[in-house]
Amino acid sequence: MKGVKQMNKQLVMQQAIFYHTLLSKQENKAH
């Protein structure tokens, strides 16, 4: 269970970074 929780945490972090870069890219296009 501990390993699964750690993996989920990494996935969430990757998704957050992915969405963050996606949003910043869109903002750069808007400017």
C-alpha cells in the first residue's frame, strides 16, 4: 500500500507540472 501511495503522489505531481506548463504556454500565446 505504501508503494502505491508513493506512485500516486508522483503521478499527481507529474500531472500538476504538465497542466502548469500547458497553462503557462497558453498565457504566453495570449500575450
